[in-house]
Amino acid sequence: MRVSPRAAVFVLLFSAACGGGRQVEVRTAPQPTVTAEQAVSVTNNLSQGVNISVTPTGSTELFLRQVPANTVERIVVQGVARGTSVTFKAVTVDGSRTYQSRTVPLNGTFSWPVP
């Protein structure tokens, strides 16, 4: 195979431009400040899934997640400040039953069995 001098010059220039002799600095990202997450640990003892929501005192209800039947799930509660008094609600997926927790301050993880 025969290569033209023009093509050879192009290849040399392209090679030099694409990485010949570049220095690279690799650093580790700073570790984020660890903050305690506010969460609810829902134990769904029912034979059907439930929709979980939280209502901060004096605010509107926020949907969190659906929890399948006979499972335990830890759900992070975002958008609610630590220490805020909240009430959790579970509604069966068919809408036939509703369960509500007592009002609790949101500090760490609150364990809640349904029902």
C-alpha cells in the first residue's frame, strides 16, 4: 500500500494535536458533608400495595412512594425540614382503606407499621 506524502503529514499533525504530550491532573472530589436524612420505614403488612404520603403540620400533603404488599421500605422524606411535625398516610391502591400515623417530629427515621 502506498501512502502519499500529503496524507503522511496530515496523520503526523493530527496525532500531535490529539494528545501528544498533554499533562493530565487527576484529583479526588471533596467528600460531601454528611447530613442525617429524614425518612420513614414503612412495614406494609397488607396483602396489597399502599400509597404513602406525608403532611407537615400547616402544609399540604406530599406523595412519597408506593410500597408493595408485605414489604418493608425506607423512604427518604425530601422537602421537609428536620424537626417538623408530620403525619404519614397510607392508602391502599384500590382506595378502599386509609391508615394514618400519629403526629411525630421528623428526626431521623420513623418506623411505621401498616396497619
